[in-house]
Amino acid sequence: SLLAESKRTAGYRAAEMVEDGTVIGLGTGSTVFFAMERLGERIGDGLSIAGVPTSYQAAQRAREYGIPLTTLDEHPEIALAIDGADQVDPGLCLIKGRGAAHLREKCVADAADAVIIVIDAAKMTGRLDAVVPVEVLPFACGLVSRRLKDLGGLPALREGVKKDGPIITDNGNFVIDSDFGEIPDPVSLERQIAGIPGVLGSGLFTTFSGKIRVVVGEGREFRIV
Ligand code: DER
């Protein structure tokens, strides 16, 4: 499909940016998996790297492609993180978290000197208006829902599809998806959500714009913004 081709184009291009002998961040999601596929090929050609996975799924996929794994503790500074996104605005603010991996992804993005976001073109938007995923401490779920409403959100606990009841993240927490409609000031909204006791992290990534490059795949073509 055109969508898969666009994701593959973006992922493969990002994989070419990885330098030999470096430690990189491995994001979660279907687009990053194309980057991992290409990295597996480059490793076969002699590339020597290690990856910090941001989820059980990323770790599993990295092992399938023969990408050596390491941890954020061993490498609290990494050269490059490759990750996906759900929405990207012109200021390179992101909404992430469709895959409920955004808490570890945000840690890895913070540790990275540069962040490559790989997306298909449909994810570029003039203004962020997607649902904002929020990882919450189960104990505080009701309080966080109340506080998200105070901020103008419509919160909904993310339920499992093949599991009855709420999904549980790789960190053992719940996810509340909060619909704020259009978000005029994502920087302050990220900060306000982070300040709610019981919130571990949201899918708003507004503090990394200075070190983000976005590879936008469109069919076989790509552009870097
Ligand atoms: O969950 C996440 O943060 C993922 O990065 C997601 O935002 C992008 O996943 P996709 O590449 O499968 O669309």
C-alpha cells in the first residue's frame, strides 16, 4: 500500500543516518520497524551499533533484526533516537503514544543528542488536535481524570481489545486518552499535564523541537523538515 511504502521510505532513510559505533534509541511503532529492518541489513554489511529499546515490542523486533540491545542506564547519553509520531506540527511539537510507549520514548528522546522522527505525510498538521495519551498511576486514575477535565480535556481510560479492562503499559500503569480538540499552546499543556500528581508522562513532546528532524515519507519520496 502507499501508506506502507511511505513508512518504509521514511524508516529506511532514517536508518541511513545512523553512524557506525554509536548507541541509538529504538522507538516503538510500525514506522520505526522499517528503520530497524534497514539497520539489520546495515549490520549485516558491518555496521556496529547498539540500541536502547523503548518497549517490549521494540526489543523483540530488534532481536529479530539482529540489532544488539543495551540499556539507558548503561548509556544515559545516546547519539540518535529514531521514533514515530501520531501528529507533528510546524514547530516540530509532537503528539505520540498511540502505542502506549510514550513514557520510555520520552526518556530516550531526552537522552538523545538528536531525534529523528519518521512519519508518513498524513501526520503533518497545521495545529495539534489529536487525542493526548497520558500514562497514569492506577492509584490516581480518578484524580487524574478529574484534573484533565479541569484542563478542558475529555478523558477516557484506554481499554484493552484482546484483554478485558484497562490496558497495562510496559511500566505497569494505565493510559488515559484525553481529547482537548485543537491545542493552541502545546508547550504549556504538556507542562500542566506533567504537573498533575499521578501522571507519569503524556504523549505531548514539545521540549525537543531544537534537536528533532522529521523524515516525511510520501510513497518513494521523502523530505526532511
Ligand atoms: O506510540 C508511539 O509513540 C508510536 O511512536 C506512534 O506514535 C507511531 O506509531 P506508528 O509509526 O505505527 O504510526
